[in-house]
Amino acid sequence: MADKSNPLQQFVDGIAASVAIVGRGQGGELIVSACNDGFFDMTGGRRGGLRGSSVLLDAQMPSYARHEFRKKLLECFNTGIAQELEQAYDFKGGTRWWRLSLKPFRHAGGNSSVLEILVTGLDITPKMILTHELEVSTSRFRSVVDAAYDAIITVDQEHNITLFNRAAENLFGYDASEVIGHPLVNLLPEKFRSHHSAYIHQFSRSPVNSRQMDERNRIWGQHRDGTLLPVEIAISKINVGGLLEFTAVIRDITDRVRLMDLLQKQAVTDELTGLPNRREFLEVMEKVLESDEQLAVLMLDIDYFKKVNDTYGHDAGDEVLRVLSKIGMAASRKMDVFARWGGEEFVAALPGLDAEHARATAEKLRTTFEKRDFQHDWSIGRAIPFTVSIGVATRADGENDLDAIMKRADEALYQAKENGRNRVEVG
């Protein structure tokens, strides 16, 4: 057992932590002059090893821990400056971690040249286990974030980026090191930046902690090269130490947008000619009628189109439809709308034109087809002759009845056919 008559021993026995007094022998060896049971618990040394006044330190320390411990002790002896270190000790029951504090002192009233070191050890095993678990959890979180298909970006309360995963790097073209600490708005197109801060402030005050951003409209990001990126964003917020952090999960929807645009275009576009279809024409006309400007409508029909199909074949008939579409589009002004109405019928909306100017426009177009005053490489090797009949109708002052205008154009077209075709009539 330890020598209870040793005053230093009595001192250390009263301390709950692991405590030892370490001095140097005549040969410079490190000796433990006093220690408590906690020191034995820490090092795994033999209890009762202290007989007389001291024991060699090496006899109480596991071999793998000696070198670092001795190094710190000698530094403390040589400099007289306190030292600290952390050490792990392995036993059958598992590993325990200790934080050791080495403080030099001299005995009061004793030989002032005798320098000893008070070694205090605190068991930090629970903390180290928690730290390890936290590191594992953080590592797992980082692995999940970096492996995520979607871009994940976190910003602090000042809207500066604090996390930027690999998917975000791939999506925006930046390395994380280039954007961490920089404002999130750098990833937005210029025209959207001024409103972004207000949106985040509004979200920060909301009781809602997560939401999908503006599902009805497209959200745009900006690639490093300036390319606009259509994205879908879910945003959440969390309070960290009294400060809000925001995390955005961002999905690239370029392919989806491309498909949606294609489907939308197909919904309003005639597949054969590429012109706006009847649905699109009517929607545009409704918008035109919201103003009070003049408006003329042309309705065109290919004369004897069935004969063209019977004579040259349906493929040639389709080619005639495409030729008419191309010439009609080329003759249109920017504000005009030239569309396929159905079958061999076409329509044109001519905003700003009265009946006289609309007739002249229609007559010019009719003459172009009659004289074949256009260039086209026909697939059958020779030109297919065809003519058109055109009906013209104009909007009356203040008129908003689209059906009535279209009906008058159709009646004028019928009149052109009745009067011999290849002509223009105004209704």
C-alpha cells in the first residue's frame, strides 16, 4: 500500500482526480513520489507499488504511453512551464482517454532547488466518445450530402454560403472553395438578385420552416459561364445558436423544362407546317381584341386541293401546304399572325390594317402563288401549280366579338370561291 505517513501522499489521496507527484532521482530518472488510486486506474500500474518514498515512473506506465509522457515531463522540468497532453490507455475493458495537466512546483520551506511536478489527470472518455460519435455522424452526413443527386447549399443569416456539395459544384460550375463565404446571389441571374434578399427575409419571419419555392413559376440559377439553369428548389431554415441558417435543395430540371416547352409548343403548333394552330391563333386574337386598334383577318383556301392530291399524291399535297406556309410567313410583318386553320385553310391576323390595305396585302399574296413568284425545290422535280382564294374581314369600331369577325372572313372566302376562285373578296 502507499505510504500514508508521506505528507504528499496524504495530499494526493484527498483529490478525486488522477494525481501523481513526479520528481527526478539522483541519476536523473523520473520517479513517482506520491500518487492516488486514480493514477493507478489511469495507467494500469500496480497498487502498492509505492514502498518507501518513491517508485520509477516507467514501472507504472504502459510502454506505448511512456515516450510522449516522458517528453512532456522533461520539458516541464527543463523550462519550468506547465504542460498539457491527452493520452489514451487501452485495457481489457476498453480504451479510456485522459487529459493530463503537468504543473511544476517547489516545496514550501523545503529545498528550493528540489523541483517536482504535479500531474493531474481528468477522465475525458465520455467526451472523446461523444466527439468520436459526432465525427462519425459528421462524416456520414458529409458522405450523404456529397453523394446526393441534388445540389445542396447552406447559407448563414447574412446569406453567405457555408456548404456547397459536389452536386452543386457540378450544377453551377464552381469549386466549393470558390463560393464558401460568398453571397448566394452570385449564383442567380442578375435580374433576380435584387428581390432575393427580400424573399429570404420574408421566409425567415414565416412560421413555416420549409417550403417549395414558387412552384407556379420557373426558378433560374446561373452557371459560372453565364448559362441560365432552370431549377426546382426546396428551402428550409434552422435556428443555430440564435442565428438562422437556410438550406436549399436544388434540382436541375433542364430536361423537364425542355420537354414541357416541346409539349407546349406542340399544343399550339401545327405539326405539318410548323405554323401556329387554330388554338394558338384564337388565343392571340383574344389578346389583340383587348386593344382598340384596327384589325383585318384573311382566310385563305387552296383552290381544288383535292385535285392536287389526286394528281400528284398526298405527299405532294403536304408539300404544297408547307410551301404556302413558308411564303405566307415570309410575307407577314412582325406583328402579323399567320396560322393553319385546318385542312387546306389558313388564316392571318393583320393588326393595324383597314379593309383597303388588307385587300392589297391579300391580293399581293394571291398573285405570288398564281405566278409562282417564289423559289422552292420541289421534291417531285417540278413545280406544282396551285392558286388560293382569300376572304378579308375587318373589325368594326369597338368590336370584340371574335366569332363574328371570323364568320365574316369565312363568308368572304366562300364568296371568292363562288365568284370563280383565285380571287380576293372583302366581307
